[in-house]
Amino acid sequence: MTGMPTGMPTGMAPTPAGERVINRHVALLFRMGERYLNRQLAGSGVTSGTAPLLLELREQGQRQLTTIATAIGVDKAHVTRSVRALENAGYVAVSPGAGGGRSLSVTLTPSGEEVVIRIETAMLAWIDIVSAGVEPKELATVNAVFDRFYTNARAHLEIAPAP
């Protein structure tokens, strides 16, 4: 096909302009949100890359590394590095997993519980910034759509994990 982006699988139709706009906006908002979060968390030992791990532990309690990796959509090596840094900062405790062997289980410490409040405060402030002028009903629709996006992404990654 003429004008098809390099690397597009054979037989795949070009992405409609509307979907490209959504993709671009999501990517840019994600990067801007990371930048904002990193500024708000500066000096805490937590970054936009480790914050989702702490939020997952707060929501789900004690978890194994692979379970955390699946839940937040990253590989186990990323979680292992993040847990090491968060353990050094005093935000998580690591113990042998229930399955024994090399399995590790991670839980929040009291300091971790406190920093999660700081993370959520910063994240909610970012949402307030980007949703200024958006009606509550519209925001509820956006939330529902992103819940569906998240559910679809999780299902896809569980069915077709990265090679």
C-alpha cells in the first residue's frame, strides 16, 4: 500500500486519522503526566516508573513479583529493579514467597503507605489540571472508556505476552 508507515504488518489497513489523534494524545498525556509526577515526587525516592508498583501493592496487598509485573504491564526484570530501589528507600518489604524457591513476595511498609498518599495526591492534582473545564458527566465517560482500554490491554497481554 502506498503511504503505509514503515513496519506495518502486511495486509493491515492504515490507521484512521481519529485513532492516530487518540494515540498521540494518550502518548503525550502519559509523558506529561510522568513529568508532572516526577516533579511532585522529587526527593522521595519514588518515580513515575515505581509509583504504579506501590499503588498496586496498596490496592491488592502482598504480591509476588510476577503478579505485580502482570498487573502493571511491565516485565519481571523491571519489577525486580524497582522493588530493590523501593526496598532500599524503606517503602516495601521483601520476603520469600509462599511457593518457596526463588519466589519473592512484596508488601508495603508503613513508610510505603505514607508515600502512596503522596503519589495519589499528585496523580489527582494532575487529573484536576488536565480535566479543567470538563463536565463531571464527560469525565465519567472518559473514565469508563479508559477502564475498557485497560481491560482490553490486560486481556491482550495475558493472551499474547511479549516474546
